[in-house]
Amino acid sequence: MTARTAQNPPELASANPSYNDFEQNTTSPFPTLTVGATADQLGLFRVLSPDGKIIQPDSDLENGTGVSDADALAMLRSMVRQRVLDDRMLALQRQGRIGFYGAATGQEAGTIAAGHALELRDWIHPALREGGMLLHRGWPLWQYLAQIFGNQDDTSTKGRQMPCHYGSREFGYVTLSSVMATQMPQAVGTAYAMAMQHAAPDRPICLGAIGDGATSEGDFHVAMTFAGVMRPRGLGLPLLLYVQNNQWAISTPVAKQTAAPTLASKALGYGLVGARVDGNDALAVLRVMRAAADHVRRGGVPVFVEAVTYRVGAHTTSDDPSRYRDERVTQQWAALDPIERLHNYLKIRGIWQDADLQALREHSDEEVRSTLAKVEQVPPVALETLFEDVYAKVPPHLQAQLAEARRYHAKAQ
Ligand SMILES: Cc1ncc(C[n+]2csc(CCOP(=O)(O)OP(=O)(O)O)c2C)c(N)n1
Ligand SMILES: [Mg+2]
């Protein structure tokens, strides 16, 4: 036996699945959603292979998948709309018409299907790539774009925030905080309030969403601890913690975030339920998130779900990934496109065709372009508003700053 020394370390299991090891036509059993179920946390639940075939049809389930055609179509519509929207926003940033954008390209299943599993009364504390959940809930596209332009119609942040930091009280979507992992303790607090105000089994629940990089933050540990030990009314919190493991945190690969075998396996140490799912498979994400939502709604122990996916684009428009990673690997993951997978599945079911996808893309493109044309006409917020909403009467030192800002602005015109 070879001695394990610093020069000859034992092989470490890695939360960073190599593409070649990522056998696409296998699936783990549906998660049991019980505390300590390591098979749920180390396996990977899938419904569809990349070409849209059902890996293990279950005749006891609707369509052999457990997902209705209406649900599958609703998710596909939002996923395509999000792809078209993201592509358009990236082009706009390149043209200098917006300052910043963070796309969810390749993660549309992880975003939309997780959002689809919730009810409108449930709340979402989102990270950067969950904006599609808000649109899927019915938030108007013009409001989304108004926030990105920071114009006078920006009801969520009054033009004071970077693009992609939208939120809506009406649609149960808390304004994005840029600070990584803050979503986790905030979601614990929201879930606690929900548990105090509503009785199980029919209570609203809260989703806290993060990326893989956020699992290294102190807030992650704090939230996972509280999620396990807080038991208002003797029940588990109505809480879902959700990580989209897209395998990169800007330039840091997930293998440098943790030596744990999977991110989902972290649930074990905190006494939470953990589950791991293929984040590019909308049907699988929906199935797992629905079951998890039902479990915590009824009072079960909070669930931590890892959706394994890949960030096929740049981190944001301020990033160039070709400087730090092998983009040939990215191309391999890009071929596992979640939209193609769902599209192929619906084609095999005989209710959808290539022409339908094309028409849907064109419809979304037209919607984005026509809404954009209107939103770009709306003027920016007035300078004075920058000084509102804190003091009843603007104090002298801020009045001086306002005067200076006006002088600067007049010169820059
Ligand atoms: C506490 C904190 N540290 C650093 C940053 C800078 N930052 C912004 S996004 C990001 C990486 C996020 O990676 P991940 O959590 O994997 O989410 P992803 O962007 O991949 O969706 C970093 C380091 C930040 N926003 N907050
Ligand atoms: Mg990431």
C-alpha cells in the first residue's frame, strides 16, 4: 500500500463533476427526502437524457415522468423567453446601452423549474440568476427592463441599483442583494416569520437561492445551522435552500470551494434534508423541488437542494472566462442545453415541433424588442430623487452635495 504523504495525497472526492464522469443516461432513485439519506445527496436525479428521452419511465406517474404537458410547456415558454431576453441584454451591454448584466444562459431549467415548483404566496430570496422566476410569476417585462435602465418607471429600485437587482413585494421576490450568501439567513428569517403567522400543513414557504461560491461564506454556515435547529411550533421551518452549482464563482472552480463529495452532502452535517438533481433537466428539477416544497409546507425538516449545471457564459458582462478556463469544456456542457432537452422531450411526446420552438423564439424576440423600444423612451430618474427617502427634510450637507451633483451634471451634458 502506498503511504499517504503530502507528496502523495489521497484522492479527494470533488464537488466539481468532470464532464467525462458525468454519465448522462443514468439516474439515481427519486430522493427520499429524509434526514441523513446520503444516497439522495451523493446521487443525481434525472428524468430525461440530453436528447429528451425518459431514462426510466414510471407507468404509475403521469406521462411516465410525473410532470403534466401543461407544466412542461409553461416551463419551456419561460425558458425560451429568458434565453432570448438574456441574449438581447448582452447585446445591449456591448452596444453601451446598459451598464451591466448577469445572464442565466444554460441555467434556464435550474431557474424556471425551481420557480415553477412554488406557489405565488411563497417568497423568494434570489441570487443573481433567478430573475426568470420573477418573470415566470407574471412580473411585467417592462418593469424588468425599467430596472435595468434605471429609468423613471423603475418601481423596484428607483434607479439606484445596478441592473439585475429588481424585486417586487407583490410577486414575493425580494430585491437581489449582491452580497453572496445573504439570501440564506434572510430566507431563514422569512421562513421563521411564516411559521409564526401560518399553521401547517398549509403554509407559505420561502426559497433562499445561492450559487456554489456562496457555500464558502460564513452566512451559509449560519443559515444552515439555524435552518436545522429552529423549530417554531415544534415543526421544521417552511424553508427551501437552493444552490445552483454552475461550477464556477467568477474564476474560482467549485473544487476550490469545498472538498466535500457534493454540495448537497453538506445537508447531513446540519441535520437538514439534502437532495441532488440534474439542473439542466427541467422535469427533474420540478419534481424534486415540488416534493421538497410539499415536505416543508407540511412541517418537515428544511431541504437543501443542489442543482448541478454549468455557467456556459461569462460571470457577468464584466468578465472574460477564456482567461481562466478551458472553453472546450464549456462547449461540452453547452451541448447539454436544457431548452433543447425539454424541446426534444415534447417532440417525442408528439405535442410540439421544431416550428413551434422557432415560433416561440420569434414571439419572445418580438416581445422583448417592442417592450425595449418603449422602455428606452422613458427618461432617467431625476437627480433629486437620489436624496429622497432617508430624511423627512434633506439636511444641509446633503443639499450641498445635491448642488454639486447638479453642477457636475450640467457640465457633463
Ligand atoms: C460576500 C461577497 N464576496 C464577494 C463578492 C463578489 N462576487 C460577486 S458574484 C461572485 C461569485 C458568485 O459565484 P456563485 O456563488 O457560484 O454564483 P454564480 O455567479 O456562479 O451564479 C463574487 C465572488 C460578493 N458579491 N459578495
Ligand atoms: Mg457559481
